[in-house]
Amino acid sequence: MVTIDDVRRHALSLPRTTEGLVRDSVKFRIRSIVYAAISPDETIMGFGYPRDERDDLVASDPSKFLPPLKSDERFQWVRVRLAAIDEDEMRELVTDAWRMCVPKKVAAAYDEFGTETPPV
């Protein structure tokens, strides 16, 4: 089972990420764009996901994935039960959501060097 600490450790390792607390939910963002959030009870993680693909993702495993809350339907967002995923899957979901928010050159540098900028 993935915990909030696992998500935090990975999200904060991604360039330009900051953490904040909004209405008791932990949010990970790039500037003002939230790309991952943990519910107040720490059982559900919301994350950025292409709007046109989310119905297929939820349908692929409804015991794991949940549609966004009604208030979040306008966003590119979907949710997952943390107890239903392992750390590798969490890393993939969070990293892909992060990629949706950063400039392409930042994502490319991270893919190549593991940081925002190449080593000197």
C-alpha cells in the first residue's frame, strides 16, 4: 500500500514541485497548477490525467480508479485508491501528471539527467 509519505517523497523529488495544504488536502503543484493531491483521510490520490482518456482509465479497473469529484470534472483529473496501487504505479502516475504541468524541456532534462538541468 502506498502512503502519503511515499507520494510526498516522490513528488518533491520532481523539479519545480511545491507542497501545500488546501482544505486539509495535501497538494503538489507547479506554480499554481496542482498535479497531484491527497485526500484529508489519506486514502485517495487525485492526479492530472487527460480528460479524453479518463473514462477508459476508470472503466479499466473501477475498484482502483475513480472519476473526479463533480467539482473537478472540468479539470484534467482522475482519482485512485492508494491501497490499490504499489509504489511503482504511484511513481508512474505522479510523474506523468507532473509532465503535464512542466515545460517540455524540463521534462526532457528530468528524463535524461534526473534533474531540471544537466550536470556541469
